[in-house]
Amino acid sequence: MRREILLPWPHDWLEGRNMSRSLRQPEDEVGGQPEPLWDRVPLPLKFFIAFALTSYIVQLYVAYHPPSLGSYPRPGSTESFVLAYLLCPVCILTPTVDPTHADIAYSIGPVNALIHGAIGTMIGYFIEAFF
């Protein structure tokens, strides 16, 4: 006796017959129109993305365009340490080494972005909880 095995064909998936309910739910809730992705993203994740991206861009900008000595606090002063470690919290790990541009772009910058993104996430949760 021969048994037939029925496998779903790719065109069945394209027509939506085998699509699960959870994938179609956002479209059904809005009346058939897919809701824009950015509107479905929770507020803490939006803050994470905004803070991390801003931190990374500022870190790269400061690496390639250092501030002039006239606008920067005197080296060794408390203000210079506060400013440096606010912009670059990971720089605490490299107190005696001047990182290269590649180090900033590929190792220090992303870690700083994660730290600032985590701070943004906490702010997003605070705003979502109390406002």
C-alpha cells in the first residue's frame, strides 16, 4: 500500500493559508491595513535606539573632531574628567591608552552606545510607568 505525503507548497504560504494567526493579527486589528513598524515598537525600545544611536554618533564625532583647547576644560581638572566620562563611560577601562579611531568605532563606541541605550531604556520605562 502506497502512502501519500502532503507537503505544503511555497505558493500556499504566499497566499496566507498556512500563516499563523499571530502573524495576521496586527493586520486584522487595524482593519486590513498593516500598522507601521515604528508605531508598534514599545517606548523603552524607542528610547534605547535613540540614546544608543546618539551616543555612538557623538562618540565618533568627538573622535574625529576633537574640541579645541579654548572650549574644553583644563586637562586634569574635575570638569574635564566629568565631561570625558559622561561621553565615554568605557574610557575608565583605558586611562593610560589613547584609543585609535578603529578602537573607538568597533569596540569602545558600541559599548558606550549600549550603556547610554540602557539609560535611555530606564528613562523610557519611567515615562511609560508614570506619565
